[in-house]
Amino acid sequence: MDHYQHEKTRGIEFVSAMHNAMTGVENFPLYSPTCVVKKLSQEKLDRLPRFALLHGINDVVVPFQSSSKLSEILASRSVKASLHLLPDVSHTDIATDLMLSNRRLYQRIYRIIKQEFRTFMETC
């Protein structure tokens, strides 16, 4: 519902892909990562992999607070997660800048991914 409220402040709640993908506002909690994690049993939580969340501070499509909230909920449920909030990064920058090594954010994002991978491998 946080994302729906964000879209509503922008006046796009009914034209947004999110509304159509969820087949209505009433279904948002069914697909919300924060809602899903809250409902998982401890047995299922124990089987979750480590999470690495990367989010741009300049994201106007999905506010970075969404990833912050998910990170907090994961931590409260003892799920290993790391949150990387990236200044001067928008909604599409992370994906598009990883496509070419000469893009502005490529090295920065790739370093985070390598760091997270190393951390994951140390726990295996």
C-alpha cells in the first residue's frame, strides 16, 4: 500500500503497471515483499538466502524508503540482508549502467555485487 500511496501522490495510481499487475489495490498485500516476509514461518525464514538490496536515492518511481522498510523487516525476522542506498542514482540507473562497463555507475555497482557475492560465499 505504501507504493500505491506514492503513485497516488503522483496521480498515476490507475495507469501504473503495478495496479494492473496486481489486478487491483486489494491484492497489493499478496505480492508485497514486506507483507510476505511478515507472514513467513520461522522454518521458511531460515531457508531464505541472503538479500542484497540496492536502491537509488533519486528514484522517483519507487521511493528508496521501500527498500529501507524491507531491510528493516528482514532484519527484524533475523534474515541476513544488506542495504545499499546509492546517492545520485535513479530507478533505471542500476540496471542500465550494468549493461556497459563504461557507464557512469558500472564500477560502483559491480563492486557492491562482488562484495555481496564474496560475503555470500563465505557463509556457504
